[in-house]
Amino acid sequence: MIGESNVATRKATLSLKISEFEVPPMQDLLIVGRKAPIGPEAVRRMAEALSPEQFTLIKLDHPKIEAVLLRTSLLQIIDEKLLMTIIMEEAERMISESMVLRSELKIVMSVQREVDLLWKSPV
């Protein structure tokens, strides 16, 4: 039986690998610059043709980045706002308005729990 004094912690370790857009284009996410040669709708259509219903397009109000296309399953693991904050912090350091960046994103969950041990005293 788990008591009220038990403590559970959950942490996630994120690892991003970001590189310039290449063929084949699909990894875990694409970051589309405002003046990129391919726009967000074309990226969404390409993803839908290659991997139907596997990607979500998130349009942004950002000076250099117009949209991020990411694997929908990632949003089932981690909150969209938190994920987008991390992606934006890292991508805006290297992206220009005319670039499309692709990124591999792996999420590793780490769970640690603390429980009370109940010991019966010998009679």
C-alpha cells in the first residue's frame, strides 16, 4: 500500500540534434524560417504525403521562424508549450529567415519513487 508520505518525481531528458534541411526531409521536426524556399503549408502537405497523420504544424509569431512541424507523438509525451519553448531557445540561435532546419528529438523519461518500508517487529 502506498502511503501519503511517499514522494514521486518525474524528469525528462531531452536531446536535440539540429542540422540544415536535407533529403530525405523527415525526422522528428522541421523549423521553417519566415523567408524559407518552402513554406509551412508545403511542408505540411509533404509530411502528410510521406507520413499521413503523423505530424502537427504549429504556426508562430516570431521574427525569424514561421512554423514548426513536429511528430504528433511527441506531443503525447511532453507538453506542447514546454517543448516549443525548448525548441525555440535552441533553434533561434542558429536559424536565419531563409533556412529550414530539421531536428531529431528523443525524449527519455526518468522516474524515481520513494516509498516507506513497513517492518513487522518479531514477536
